[in-house]
Amino acid sequence: MEEVLYAVGDGIAVAKRNVIKIRRVPGILVSVLISPILMVLLFAYVFGSSIDIPGGTYREFLISGIFAMTVTFGATFTGAGLADDMQKGIIDRFRSLPMSRSAVVFGRTASDVVYNVASLAIMAATGLAVGWRIHDGIGPALAGFGLLLVFSYALSWVMAYVALLVPSVEVIGNVSFMVIFPLTFIANTFVPAANLPTPLRIFAEWNPVSAVTQAVRELFGNIPPGTPEPGVWPLQNAAIYTLAWAAIIIAVFAPLAVRRYTRVGVRK
């Protein structure tokens, strides 16, 4: 028990160090706060009048998809941050300290929850400004935001593991884009999954990004009246499917990331 508390304390210290970095690197703040605003405004006004959502408005349909896409891409902060620390030799400094081996990776993933909270807050404010509304009360809405954060936190462990495998921040960016971009667009994030060609529709229906998007739409009350019930189990039980994916990802990649951290050396 004492070792666990020791590891948690070290992880909190590392997380605090990563959060403080926001004030010292303005580019991080711009990425965290400005990019989500641009995404909401661009999709709301560029596609808002072009895509018809029977029984509802596209802007209300859209915002949950933007939330899901942003927290999914937000997991890349973990990978980029760890890769940057590796290149600069900061990981070597951590190794020289009497601290838990899991603290660095735990602290990195924990601090990125703060980034995602900031992104979600600014997106919610922007969404309200362009016509998005929460219809089922504050309790379900908070549950929706919590689900988004849990999903992103799970993905951050994947990116932590990848960052300890690849040689540079640039590679992390390229790998993340190649995987996350199709994952977020072949989904129900921006158009109903039923509108996609059959092979893409099947993928979208079982895509965990579709599940988290469906779940938060339900929790925010953004499912238009008369919308047909989803025909597949993942979207019928979207919150459960999302949490199951998150649990599996953390159970697999958290030990892998910690084990990899204990073995990897500084990259030259």
C-alpha cells in the first residue's frame, strides 16, 4: 500500500510539472483552446446548411461529434509530450531521481486530462454560442463529459506506449494522424452512420468513436425526435460499449507503457 501511495504522489508531481508547462509554452495553450473553437465554427457554418438531420438541427448533431473527435486527437498530447521529453533527455533526469518507475507515464496521462477539460469547456461555450443546447439536464450532461474524458484518458495510454517506441515527436504526429483521422471520420461523428456505404457503415457502427459520440448525444439530449433506434449492439448500448473499450485499452496499454518505460533508453 505504501508503494502505491508513493507512486501516486510521484505521478501527481509529474502531472503538476506538465500542467505548469502550459503557462511557459504558449503554443500548447493555443492548440488546447483555439483549435476546438475553430473546429466548431468551421463545421457549424460550413456544413451546417448542407447536411440535413431529420427532426433536428445539424449543429446539435455536430457538437457531440466534435467533442469526440477533439478528445480523441487530444490523446496525442501524451505521445508528443513523452517523445519530446525523451529527445531532450528529461527522462534520463527522472531516472536519476528516487521516484516510482510508473510515475512519469502516469503523470503524463493524468496531466492530459486537464488539457481535455480545458478543450471541452471552451468547445461547450462555443457550441452554446452557435446554437447547441443541453436538453436532459445538468446531471446527464456531466456524465457525458465524464465519459469523453474517460475515453480520452484510455487512448492516452496507447499514445504513451507508441511514444516510447518511435524515435521522434514528428513520427508521433504522423502516426497519430494516420490512425486517428480515419478513426474519427469513419464514424457517426459528422454524418449518421446509416448514410455511409455498407463497408464503411459496418466499420462505423462498431467503431468506439461512434459509440462515445452516440452516448454523449443521448446524455446531452441531442437525438432528434423520431430518430430510428440503432440496429447494432454497440450503438444500442453506447455508454457500456465505450466504458468496456476504455477498460480494455487501459488494462492492456498501461502495463505495456510502464514496462516499456523501464526498458527504453534516451534517444540520440
